Amino acid sequence: MPAALCVKEEGASPYGMIPALCDGGIVGQLTFLVLLIMFIGTLYILFTKLFEQNKVMNQGKAVDANFWRAPTLAEGAAKLEKNSAYRQVVEDGLRANEEHNKLTDPVEAHDWMHGTLERSQNHINSKLNGGLSFLATVGSTAPFVGLFGTVIGILRALVKIGASGQASIDTVAGPVGEALIMTAIGLIVAVPAVLAFNWLQSRNKSIARRLSTFSNDILGSIMSNGQVKPVMTGPAPKAAAPAAAPKKA
């Protein structure tokens, strides 16, 4: 803790989080620092993963609007974003279809295509799930880290009270209650991490199901040479109106 924060002003309350950290010593301060890093990491992962998930979901809407209306898979992929997860699945499928003829060991085309598309999905899902293990770790360990800080705080308070020779309830209650702040901080860190983990994981499962359905549709289209396509229920995009002919003078 900075020395300036630990200077006790005249008339200031001797209890609170700052006095608890100042009296808790290096162990208590390091415990608080660990909890702070956990909380900042939780917020960072939450917002970055939300951004990635929203990006993939918007890419899925673009697939529904334009992809299956194209005459070929290659032309449909060209209408998607360059870094689209769905475009990656299509390009991996088309590449696997071309490479199948180069295999010297005969493999069923369906099995070869299915394995390639599954690997493509796993790569995307693995990227989306990155960082969630940190949230799970924070959610399960932060309360115990806070409890450790509380135990150290109570121990130091009792040693200090014992050395002073004053063991009345008003003398013990303040420092012991002050030490419980670390447990509260641990819970404040853990609860958002658990909620964020469950929410992000639920959204990832929804994206994975959508990718799996899209991958199966791509597999069917490639195996049937474009004859099998999902039924489009939405309205077709409006064509641009032709330009008006110039008026004759």
C-alpha cells in the first residue's frame, strides 16, 4: 500500500478497507492485489468474449440473408466477410472436396468431408471458449482467497489485542469485523465470474449448434453437387431498381 494512504488523519475512522489493508501487512495486501487482478481479468474476458460472440452471431444473420441464395457455394462464400467463421467452414469444405481426389489411400468422400468440417467447427468453438477456464477458476477460488485474507487479518488482530492486554468486546469486535472485509471482496469477485461463465458458455453452445447445422448443410450441398440446399423461409433481398433512361432532347 502507498504510505500516503496509510497515514491516519486526526479524527478519521480507524476502521474500513484502507485501514484493514494497512494493518494487514504484506500478506493481506498481496491477497487484495490477487483479488483485484481476478476481478479485472473477469471484466476483460466478459467484454471481449461478448464482442466475439456478437460478431459471429451477426455473421450468422448474413448467412441467412445472402449465402444460400447464391448459385454456388463459392459465390455464396464471397458474399460473406473475409474473416467470417461461416466462410471458414465453407472454404474448408470446398478445399477438402478438391483434395479428396489427391488421396492415394481410398477414403469415403463423406467421411473425409465430415472430418474436415468437424475440425473447422472445433477450431472456431475452441477460440470462442478461450478464457472461460479463467472465469471458472476465479469463481471457484476467489472466496477461498478472500477467506485466507480474513484468517490472516483476524490472526494479526488477535495478536495485536493480546499484546495490548485489552480483550473487551469493543476492542475485539472492530479489528475482527474489519478482517471480514476480505471475505466480502472474495465473494464480490467470485459471483460475477460464475455468472459470466454460465452466460458466455450458454451463448457459445447456441453458436456451436448453429455452426453444426450450417456444416451439415454444407456437407449435403457438396455431396449432392449443389442439389441439396436448406429451405429459405425469409423474404428474398430486393433487387436494386434499374437506372432511369436519359430523356431525349
